[in-house]
Amino acid sequence: MTLGGTDLNLLLFLRVLLEEGNVTRAGARLEVGQPAMSAALAKLRRRFDDELLVRAGRDYELTPFARDLLPEVQRAVRLMARALDLENHFDPGTSERTFRLAMSDYAVSVLHEPLVRLLAASAPGVRLAIERIGPKARTSERILLEHDALVAPLGFGFMGERKLLWRDRMVLIADRRHPRLSGGGLTLRDLAEVPHAVATFGPGILTPVDRVFGEHSIDRRIMLQVAGFLPLAFVIEGTDLVAVVPERLARLHLADDGPITMIEPPFGEVLLAEGYWYARDRLSDPAHRWLFARLDELAVILGSR
């Protein structure tokens, strides 16, 4: 089948080549020999007048044009499959597909162990490529095209479908030798007076913590800002700084004789809800339906359902 003189079979070759970034892996995924894959790549290079894949040491990397082209090709293949009522076969037991996810360092710390264990049990050849979700993700029109799924707070306004993964509550952490802890805890007055380390997530993004301090009219003495929650436990050690972090993250750094201690917040329960987001047309792909089902399993494991 051709369109405008282009063999549409090449579209599938193009998608897999760009997703894998490697001729050998692309051939294995399509069950096509390397000579046929190399021939397809040569045709595609002529068609687009671009190398698409270039050598980077022992491997390949996508050219800038190819990186821009990838989400458009993925979307085109999904739309064609829907229009022609086609289903690609996906066997998780034999697949070597790479799924591209974006999430915060906090989400990685929560998900990495159960997610890797879950995938290894049913899909030992499947790979994950996880990128850090950046501050411009909310306003990007391509973010859900460039990634198979995003993991982010449900308050983020992505233009896609979303499902809950887990809930967490916010707690205080401080160095165990903090002078204000002699009484065993911290008061609202303490929080107004002590120096704070805070997590930032980009311009205009307010966290539940920001809102609760505003409700209590507490103007924090912010002495240190870091990108994301994960560094906070490291930067407050040995200082008089306090920080507010999700409890699941805090417990990763707690030990009976460790330097960091967790403190019940005096401002009551503040919840954080994390979910996963995806473009709706991903549901036409059986591989994506399988991935989303695994994420739904994770929601059960993490106790949100």
C-alpha cells in the first residue's frame, strides 16, 4: 500500500527504528533480519533526507530531526491502526519493547522496586526508559506523545487521561539533633521561626505544602531550595533546617540510629495524590493496554484501590 508514492509499510519500520534507536533491536522486535532493516533504514533516509540514526560510540542515537519525528510517527501508526481496525500482537513474555516514562525522583523512589518486580515476572525482556519530568511538562503539547505514560500529581493539568496510583501524606523531617526537638515535636510557631529547605517544581506550581502554610499564615524562612523532594533528606542533615516531604520518601531515609528523624506535622493531615497520565489514543495499542494494566496492578499493590 502506498500513499503519495511512499510505501506505508515503511511507517511501521520507521516507528520501531526510532523507538529502539538500534537496527538490530528493531529487527528483533519486528522479527525481520538485519539486511531488511538496513534496507528499510536506507529508504527512510532517502525519503526524509536525514540520517535518522547516527553512530554514538558503540550504539546509535537519533538525530534532532528524528527526535522531533518520533512522536508524530507513533501517533500516525496508532491512528492508522484504529482507522483500519487493526491490532498489533503483543506478547509480553517475548517482547523486548522499551516503554518511555516520565516521572519525578520521588515517583521513581516509590515505584522502582514494585514496578521492576512486576515487569520481570511477566515480561523479562521489556525495558523501561525513565526521564525526569521537567517544569515545562504541564504546558508541553508533545509530552504525552513523547512518552508512553507520565507519573505526576493529579493536580497537574495534562491534556490526557489519568488514573490514581497512590496517595501519600506529608510529614516533617529534621536532623535528629535539631535544637527545637527537645520537646519531641514542632509547633506551628516553631515552623514560623526555623529555617526551611523546600522542594520546587517550576514556576507557578504550588504544592499541598505551600497551600497549608498559606492557610496558617506562615511565611516560611526559606534558606535552601532544591529541585524535587528527593534531595531534601540529604541537605538538612547536620543543619537546623526542616523540610516537608511525602511520608513514603521520608521512610526510605529513616533508621533507628540514623541522622534524620520524621516528625508529625502540627498542621494536620495533608495528602498528595499521584497518578499516571496517557494519551487516549494509546488505548488502540495492545502493548499500551498491557502497560496500563500493570500500572493499575501497581495501584493495588501501593494501596490506593
